[in-house]
Amino acid sequence: MKSLSVIKNDIALKGEIKIPGDKSISHRSLIFAALANGQTKITNLLESEDVINTANALRNMSVDIEKKDNFWVVNGSGLVGLMEPQKELNMGNSGTAARLLAGLVAPYKFNSFFIGDSSLTKRPMQRIFKPIREFGANIISRNENYLPFVISGCDEMMPIDYHMDVASAQVKSCILLSSLAVKGMTTIYEPTKCRNHSEIMMKFLGLNIIQEDYKNGKIIKYQGYQEYNAKDIEVINDISSAAFFIVAALLIKDSEITLSNIGINPLRSGIITILKKMGGNIELQNIRQISGEDVADIKVCHSKLKAVNVEADMAASMIDEYPILAIACANAVGTSRMSGLMELRVKESDRLEMIAQNLENCGVNVKAGKDYIEIEGQSANQKIKAKITSAMDHRIAMSFIIMGLTMSKGVEIDDISMINTSFPDFVKIFNQHSIF
């Protein structure tokens, strides 16, 4: 464990801040490159524990992956080149790695044994088990729902028509990755639109993926066994990681920062929409595309924020940003309400519970229900040094570091070591700006 104390010091954030590569896209870059024909050069890959676990799992399946000076090289195995892992596939703390790689290995007639850390083994996997079994693969798991589990492919994998109960980019991507090596047309019915990084990457790589509007979501069709050639990928910078610095700059007096090459996919950037609605001075500049993804340079200036009502239909576009949005709401004028948060209860921690508990530890007036939270802004007790429990959740830890910068007596976070799963340089950046 590694604890950290953070206290308000009124030193403004200034200048350009380098945000790391997008975690979701980094996972997918390695995985799609592994099945390509030829060599892929990946630049700006996020070198966090989660992504390294994905790289190591692919190496375990005989994919040649090498780190060069400032880029990574993947020599693809093609659709038929994956080999049976010689040891367990250790997913560490990464639900994304577990769910995507489970889909990847499902069509192959070998056994894959997935393990993870104590946090990941508490996260339900039933949503991916169901479609994988419909394809024809066999899964044996602890309590039929959790890691560790073993996936065994078979000779007669069949394409599926799958109606998703809940919009989930990880479940959708799991199915798409299975469909790559399953002959026939796989169809996915998405109830509402959610993150589409897999679809964007497939199109960027030249794969024929069909997407049609369907009620509030999409129908996605893919004809399996399309061979594809390697193509160099530049990973854009992560909007979820940028969100911590955007909120910090909004809250710290006299701050003015620029964040370059940040992904602004409309299915991912709801946090920008909400912070602007709260009065945040946020400007998107130089909008363009990198490797098929929409990006912009984001300029942020200190602002006085007002309370906001965030409806449930925003959840899919900002599910990972609610912890840091809660910090913005705790410092806004008025009482904010966020609804449709049930998915937060099955993240790295019960995030809804941890947001409420830690805000209460800061003296903030909070009311939380099954799938909502109400936060009274500017109600924190500035006379106490708050004790924060991270619950092995990187986003809880980083969010309450930002909260500490608004507290006169500061906060003490019990453990920040898990920040390395997504943003290894997070604390270093603040140190470089003399914030703490």
C-alpha cells in the first residue's frame, strides 16, 4: 500500500499537460494487431499495468510483441495463428482485458485459464459468458459468474444473433472479437448507443462491419473470417484521464491549461458536455481525426461552477467519469443530482458507495440511493483532514486527490498504488507543477 496526503495550496495549473494514451484504445490496438497479417507499429500506447497485462497475455499465446524506443511493434499471427497459452492469462485489475480477451480466445480449440487480482475476482462476468456460450465455447468459472474461469473453444463455433440487455462496450467488443474467427454473419442488437472504439478500429483496419440505426441503439453485423493486413496505429490521448485535470483546472483559482490530442468521441465525451453545462470554461480546438478517432486540443480555464442535473441517458457516454464529476459537483453552487448509476456498483469497486462514503468523510452533504446520488455543493467541512478509502479503485483514488486540492486541511488517501493500472504518471504530473 502507498498512502498520499494532499492539501489545498492555491498554486494554479498552467500550460500544457501531457495526457497518456487512451486505455480502451490501447487494449484494442494490441488485440487487433495480434490477429492482423503483418507488422503493426503502435505509437502512444498507454504503458499501464492493465495494458501490459493484455500485451503479456497475447505473448502467452505466441504473439510477437516488442517495445522499441517510443513505440511498440506487433507481428500479427493472422486469424489462425493464436496458440494455446502455456500458463494462466493474468488480467490483474483489468475488467476490459478480461472481457475482450475472453472474446478473442473463445473461437479457438484450446483452453485459456483466466485469473485476476482480488478486486477483479469480485466483478461479475456473466454478461460475456452468455454470448460466448451461444457461439459454442465452453466456460467453467467460480460460482458461474466470476474469475477465475477457463474457456475452451470447439470445432463447431456458430455465428450468433445477440440482443444485449444493457448497452456495454465491453460485451459488444467481446462478441465482435469472437466473430472475427467464426464463419458466418454475427449480428448484435445494441439497445442504446455506447462506446464504439472497436467498430472504429475495425473500419480503420479495412474490415467490412455493417452498422445500422436500431431504435435508440444500433444493429451491428459482421461476416467472420475477413483476413486483414496490419496498419500502423497512433493511440489518441485518454478523455477519462484528461477529465481529472480538466476538473482540477476548473476548481483551482487562476488555472489555465491545454490538453492535446484528446479523444472527443461523442459516445465517450459526455463529461465535457456536463462540465460546460455547469459553467466550465472549456474550449475544443483543432478538431481532427487520428487513426479513425475524433480528437481535439482542449483549453480549460478556472471557472465558478453551478449545480447540475445529470439524467440517466448520459451514463453510457461518461460512465467512468462520475467519480471526478462528483468532485466538481461537491465544489459547485447548489445541489446536483446524477441518475442511472447502477452500473457504478459493479466497477473496480462499488463506485456509487465509495463516492458517497468518501464525500461524507469530507463533510459533504450527500444522499445516495440504489442508482442515484445527490450532492450539496460547497458543504465540505474545511476544518478537517478527511480520511479517504480508495477500495483498490484507481478512479476513486485520483478523484479524491483532486478533492484534496480543494480542502483547507486536505485529505489522506489510504492507498494510491492502483493508479498505475491506468495513469502511472498521474502524481508525477502534479509534482512537476508543484501542486504537491
